[in-house]
Amino acid sequence: MRLDKTGTHRAAYERNRKRILKTQNTCGICGYPVDVTLKPPNPMAPTIDHIIAVSKGGHPSSLDNLQLAHATCNRQKSDKLYMHPESMVKEKKVIGNRNLPQSRDWIVFNV
């Protein structure tokens, strides 16, 4: 049985879980917003991710080792080490069916 599910770490894990759900709103893995009103089995439901997996030596209930994540992101990450979203190279999205040169970023332009 996992340490964050039993024993002395259970109460600390639950306290920190509630704190994270109230204070964070961005997935620590993909960087996109998390809707905390969604419930499982929705793949975008919020979950608490261990940055360093407990099986790899991460602390089971430390606030420094926990982060908010989408259920899908957390499942894909599994027990791999965390990679910060800012360190990943992101491609520019093409909206529409034609890739035209843009003189201005019209996506953020508010009328």
C-alpha cells in the first residue's frame, strides 16, 4: 500500500491536497488551466501529482512534492521525472486551413 494512502502521511496528504485544489489552477505538467469542478472519470478532472514519484523516493505528503494536474497528464507522466512546461519547445498553432504570414498576432487582438 502507498504511504500517501495509509499511515501518518494520510492526514498531511489530504490537507495538502485540499490546499492545492484551492490555490492552484494550472496543470503542473502541461501548463493549461484545470477545471476543478470536473469529476472523475472525466480525463480532464483535477488530480494531485507527485512531482517525484513515491516509488522513486519522493516524499508522499510534502507540499513541495505535490502539484495540480489533469488526470490524463498525470496518467501519461506515470512515474517519470517531472519536466517543467517552460523548458519544452511549443509549436505555434495554426488556426484555419491556410498558413498565411501574419503581420500581427490576431488571436490576442480584442475588438
